[in-house]
Amino acid sequence: MRLPAGSFNLILIFALIWSALSTPEIGALTGFGAGIMMDLSQTSPGPMGHWTLVMIFACYVVAFLGYGDDNVRGNPINIILLTVVGVASAQSVFLLLGFLLGQAIGSFQQALLVIAGTAFWTLIISPLILKAVSFIHSAVFGMHSRI
Amino acid sequence: MRYGGDNRGRLLIIILVVTSLLLITLDLRGVRVIDGLRTGTQTALTPVQRLGSWAVSPFRNFLSDVTHLGRTRNEIEKLKDDNDQLRLALQNREVADIQLKQLKKVLDLAGNGGYKVVAAKVISQGSSTSFTQTITIDAGTTSGVFTNMTVLSGYGLVGVVKYAYANSALVQLASDPAFKIGARIARSEQIAILSGQGTRKGLLQLLDNSSEIKKGDVLLARGSQKGRPFVPGVPIGEVISVSNSPGALTETAEVKFYTNFSTLGVVAVVVSEPRSDPRDALVPSKPQPTPIPTVTIYATPGADTPSPAATN
């Protein structure tokens, strides 16, 4: 859905929150799965595997930053901030990779606006779904991962 | 950040990265399986997309009302005088009325241009997360809609069909950064290339350095062979500013598209080219100023009553 000044991507947010609660290996696998789903979308302008590559790295890094550090994983605010930064970084890398692959990316200002808008909406949406993601994560991996 | 990783973890990440690189390579080399996967997914997800569009429509309408608060204020004040039942009925009919109006306008445009069209409803707008501008419409190959067909609104060009499925199609909007169209300036033979910029404004580049453009010039589609991807004569937009860089080989200009891409409800897909090029027949007419009557009163000294004379 298109919203004022950008939009949000539920798969992207879900995958990053899930990764923030997981080990780096699970994070990379989550990124792979989420990336494949985003690549299968017809609105994805890049070749198949474009989002997958970006998401593997984004989810791995987010999981790596959160793993073993209770200051990050135990605090919902840190997870939300990590997700917002992860979304903005993933989009920036996606844009850069697209540029290297020869895709048209439009004006720089518009790209910045979309990234900022998506980060804003991610900041709004993440707290709303964090509890649900945490609940599912703990159901799958055990109670120790519950926030 | 106490994670050190192990060999299995590293191996897993290497396998995943290599897989994604392999997918990129296969897709860039045009392996058909990848296209088939995307097409299959879209076909399977079309009913879900329709359901999602229906489910989020109250939220979308609310946001639309908030962003167009100034424009709807007068309408809301007028509705306050009506009773609750009538107000409810009006709200329910509002969406249908807008779509009907859009349909009438787009059919008028298509009729004037001699285009054979298939009308379609917009069922979803593509996310801008991937820096693309797309919409999905509810007409597909079963309705005669195929790839590389021109899509119109009542105001002019909307975009081009990028992918067509059985019951839906993905339309690349003219505002998409990857969109390019050959354009002609109305009432002249000057040609140019118009590119989308991600907003309602596009960038026009003239091909001939001796040509000149000025603010207010109307752009029409030049048309392609056999009318695909573009049929000729479709109004695109109007030049709003011209940039004359001393070092530039040709002039460039900023163009505002006639179509407002964020309010699209009903569109039409041109399924066959017109028998003849409509040339400038579809250039939108400029709004005419409404004449204001002026009353002049001549007062003659000594006369009983002044004599009024009305002029326009």
C-alpha cells in the first residue's frame, strides 16, 4: 500500500525483527527466504536474487549485532531502532546494487525521500508487530527468546 | 556482539550468497524458469491481492480524506445539512460515482482518439519500497490485455502493461524512473524523449538542438509500430519549466503529467491501434475564463432615473 512519503514492507520488517531475535545463521536463512519472496513480487524491478542477496546480508548483520548481547535483544526499543536502520540500509544497498546492475533509479532526492519515508513508516509499524513476532519466535525457538 | 561464528555457519552463508548470485546470473541471462516462477506467483496471488485491496480500502480512504482535507471541506459542510441516512448513502456511493466519472472520461478520450479499449479497475498500487511505480489492474489476457499495451486514464497516458496474467496485469506507470516514451510537441513536429522521475513530473529531452520548447507546450505520444507499446496521439502532459543550460547540446524541460497517479480508480487498456493517427485531436482545451457581467450606470443631471447598461 502506498502511503504519504513512501510505504512500508511487512516482509522486510518481519524478517529484520525475526533476525534481531535469532542467531546469525537463522538470520541469514530468514533473509534468504524473505528475499526470495520479495524477488517473486512482480513489482520488484531487479533480477531474481537481487533482494535475496541484500536481505541475506541485512538480516545476517542485524542478527550478528543482536546475538549474545542482552542489551540489544532484551530491549524492544533497541530492536525497533535496529529494524529501522536495517530497513534503510537494505534499501540503500538495494538501490546501489540496482545502480551497478544498470537499473534506472530516478532522481537522488526522490530515492532519499522514499528511504526516509519507509524508515518513518517502519518506525510506526515495528512496535505494533514486535510482540506478535516475538511470540511466534518464542513458540518456534523456545521461551528464552521472548522479549 | 560476542558471536564468533563457526565453519558450518560460514559455509551456510557462503551457500546462500552463492545461490542468490546464481539466481541473479540466471535471471540476467533470461532463463525462462525464473519468469515462470514470477508469473505463477502473481497468478496465484491475484485473488489474495483483490481481497487485501478490499480489506484495506477503509484505511486507504481515511488516509486519502486526511491528505485531501482542504478539498473535501466544502463537500463535508454541505453534507452536514443532510440527514444521517442520506449522508450514509452518499458515502457508500461516493467510490462508485468517482469510478463511473473516471470511466466516462476515459471512454470519451478513447472514443475521440479512435482507440479500441478494455476498461479495468485498479486493484492495487505497487509499493514504492523498490523504487518502482506500478499498479495492478483487474483485466488480463482473458480480456485481451497483453504486454506492451498503452494504458490510459480520462486525462491521458497512465503507463504501459509490463506483465499480463490470466485475470490481472501489472502496469508500469509513466512516473516510474525506468519509463521512457517518445513524445511530440502538439501542433509541431518536434520530437523528444520523456523519462519518469518517480514523481508526477517527468524530464523531457529534445532530440534536435534547433528545436525550442516553451512553458505550456502540450506533449502527445508519438506512437510505436503497430501501436505497441504506445499508440499515437495520447496526451501525456504539459511543459512547466524549461532549462537552458549553456553547455547542454539540446534543451531539457520539466513536464507535469496530466494523470494524477495516486488517484487512479478506473483505467483503459488500448487493445488495438487507431485506424489513423489522431494527431492533435486529443489536446486538452485550455480552461476558458468565465465572463463577469459589469453594470455601468449613467447618471444624467436633470433626468428622473439613471439608465443602467450591462456589458460583458
